[in-house]
Amino acid sequence: MGHRLFVAVVPPDDLVEELDAFLEPRRDAGRADGLRWSPAEQWHVTLAFADSVPDRALEPLVDHLGAAASRRTPFTLGVARGGAFPDVARARLLYAGLEDPDGALPPLSEAARAAVVRAGAEVDGQRFRPHLTLARLNRPRDVVRWVRLLDTWAALPWTVDRLAVVVSHLGEGPRGAPRHEVVAEVPLGD
């Protein structure tokens, strides 16, 4: 049996709580606009995603990821601004943007993707576009006002010092959403 999983940077609890508190009084209006909010406890920055990782590949994946992470140093990351995919006029996904002053995320994503492939699994997805998914939309919609709202919020940066390997259990979360389970963490620069 295969695992649906991703390698991610997980923001610290205090940042999640702060952004969640900012969004909470606005969630009902968002639902009226067609936004399906992602649970705050599942917010993350996906570095690599694989739809089906064989059981036998999970341990090698963590080993390869750990080796790659040990060659990286901790870095600073911030959350600021809003955005949407594919664009704000016909959004399918609303996100919080990231500030990566050291440019650490793209090479880290490449290393995570390589670890997945070396473990014998196939990486899904297109080019890396770092973000925190806040909400999805069932049909394309203009979200300019939501992006402008997110542009007014920013958090203090934090130090990223580890990566998480997260298994996504489809349909096992609240209201049929995925349930995320961190199955491994690897430190940066160890």
C-alpha cells in the first residue's frame, strides 16, 4: 500500500495562532464568497509532494531527506501578503505569501524532491511556488478583496530548523477533509 505524503516546512504554533486569530472573524464572510478554509493546524509549506509512496520507500525517503537536510543551515522565513492561484481574478486557491530573504526554499524543495525520487517514488506537481494554503474554491472566483486583506497582515519571521514528512490520509479529517500525520522530522544543519 502506498502513502500520499509531502515534505514540508511547518510554521510555529504562535504564528499559526496569530494568523488564525486574524482570519477567524472573517471566516463566515469567506464561506459566503465560496472559500473552503484549510484547518489552521494543517498549514504548511509543501516542498515536495508524492501521491503514492510505497511502504518500503518511506524509511529510505526519510534517510535521504535527513542527509540532504544535514547539509543545509537553518534559515529565516516570514509570512506576509496574500495571493491566489492561478491568479486573483479566477482563483482556485487563496494563500498567504512567504518572505524568504536568503532564497533557501527553492534549493530545499529541489533537495526534498530528489530525496523522494531517490527513495523510489514519483514526485507530483509542477514548479515550486512557496505559499501557505489558506482556502480553496470550488470554482474560479475573484478574490482581490481577500488578497488585499491578507496584504495588511504580517508576522515576525521565524527560524526554520527542521523539515517534516507528513502523510495525508484522505477523507479521515473533519467533514471528509484529509487528516495530516507527521511521521518524521529531520533537522537542518545537524
